Amino acid sequence: MADLEAVLADVSYLMAMEKSKSTPAARASKKIILPEPSIRSVMQKYLEERDELTFDKIFNQKIGFLLFKDFCMNEIDEAVPQLKFYEEIKDYEKMDSEEERLSRSRQIYDVYIMKELLSCSHPFSKKAVDHVQSHLAKKQVPPTLFQPYIVEICDSLRGTIFQKFIESDKFTRFCQWKNVELNIHLTMNDFSVHRIIGRGGFGEVYGCRKADTGKMYAMKCLDKKRIKMKQGETLALNERIMLSLVSTGDCPFIVCMTYAFHTPDKLCFILDLMNGGDLHYHLSQHGVFSEKEMRFYAAEIILGLEHMHNRFVVYRDLKPANILLDEHGHVRISDLGLACDFSKKKPHASVSRITPRYSCPPGCLFFLTNVLLNASLAI
């Protein structure tokens, strides 16, 4: 009977996964009502106190970017070509195939660079032009090919144009949406929960589907009684704080949190769903990684750690079991319960729970090699 239930759970989970890919998102079952525009002054003060009223913080949020773009399209004509250029670059960066990037990069170069150079109206530096031209001449098209242009576009928008946005009605609408975001209340009824896909010291991880959008997530449920029994209140709270610090939506190498809520007996984190297993499992299956695989995984892990360090977060539980793979084979760092916020003098988490087998002096760069190469010998 237990085997039959497991099979049915697997079938339900797989059907939900297929449905999330093929079925367009349903209309929201709950009507969202924006607060009055007068909330602007309160929200502006709230954002200022948390250092979130900056160009980078607003521009890198989806709702902030869309409202800023809408403002420029209607009010600032000279910013429109730069925003279109920016969007083309971002689409280029998402391409996996080198052939696709080569074709798209030449299109971008012809439309946004060469055309303006010929008309002597190119507003960007010679250094940025030379960078792109030298790479295209060698047919080198890394995802970061147009990064100098991204920097210069942002620099040109963050001054007077951004200040005008802050004074506009579009910023008022941004404040209304941020207020909704802060006051959103989710429950278990907002999700269709499927099979268990992982277990931890404080609870289980389930595959789930959000009812109104159809998108699949991982729901990490921490049992409050188990947390209290194991005196893990600090770890649970710390994980929630660290996830909120790193879940900015602009790093594909960390398992980020989208929502968080609690029930009378559980704490629930809604996280990115990872279907590829973890490195511990793959090491146990393959015995050892090749040097090429090790370099690939190490590079993506370093990028994830760099994202954390840029936000003054230090990750202190690096081991194969905490490195998860998505369906495309890319890795993400998970489980931030032992991470620390070093923007303040004292760290928030104790190091006593770090897995001894993988402990090392903080900041040692060779640790990645130790984990990815030597861990295979320890399994």
C-alpha cells in the first residue's frame, strides 16, 4: 500500500511539473487592491531607512524596471534607445548556445553600435566599443561581452533621469506595489503540495505548485516543535534573514526564496525548485568528477559566493550535499542556515554546527577544490 501511495505521489508530481510548463498562468484568484497613493510618503521613508531607495535596488527589481521603463517611454525620449539596448543585451546574456550568441551579438552590434558610429551619434566610450569589436573579431562571444555597455547605460540613467523618476507618478505606483508586497499574506491554500523531495533536521521539502500562477516551487517546511526541541530557533530565523538578503533575483547560482509564511505548526519557505539532485548524489553515482566538470561547477559556485559576499553574507556550510543542480545541469548553493551577515560586527550564526568533515579556515579559496575533488574520495 505504501508503494502504491509513493507511485501515485510521483505521478501527481510529474503531472504538475508538465502542467506548469505547458499551461499558461491562470488569472489570480485573489484580486489585488493597491493602497491609496498617499502611501508614497510612508513607503519612501521606509525605503530610505533600509537603503533601498537607490537606482540599482529599484532598477534590478522587475516591477521597478518596468515602471522606470514606462516612465522613460512617456517622459524621457533620450533614455528610450538605451533601455532598448539594455533589454537586447539582457536577452543575449540568457542564451546558452554559443552559435545563438554569435548571431545575436552581431545583430546587436550592427543595430546599436555600428549604425550610431557611422552617424557619429554613439554616446558610449571608445573603450566599450573596442572591447566588443576585439571579441567579435576573434569570434569570442561570452555572456559578458556587452558588460561595459551595461555599466555605461546604468551610469547614464542613475543621475538626473532617475531623480525625475523618483518625483513622478510612476514612483508612487512603485511605492504602492512595494506596500502590497510587504503586506502579502500567503497560506497553504495558495499552493498545491505534492510529494516530498527532500528531508532535513527540522522538516521536509515538498514540490508544490502555486495555485494562481501555476509555477512550480520547492516548499521547505520547518516543524516548530522540532525546532524548539533541538533549540534551533536561531538557525531558522537566521536562514530566513539570509535568504531575504541574497534573494534579489539577479543571481542564478543560489537557491533563492520567493515567499515565506507560517502556519500554527510550521515555518514555510517557498524556494526555487531544483530537479537535478545534489553533488553528493552525483559523486556517489560517478565516483569522481572530471577536471572539466569540476571547473564548471567551481566557477558557478564561486559566482554564487561572490553574489553573497557583495551583500556582506558569508556562507559557511559548503559541501556537496548543499550544492543542488537544476534540470539544465547548472548548480545552485542551498541551505543558508549557517550563513552570516558581516555588514555588522558580530556574526548571526554559530559555527558549531558546521559539518566537521568539510570545515576549513574562513576565506580559503582552495576549499572549493577540496570539496569537489577530495569529497569524491570520502564517499
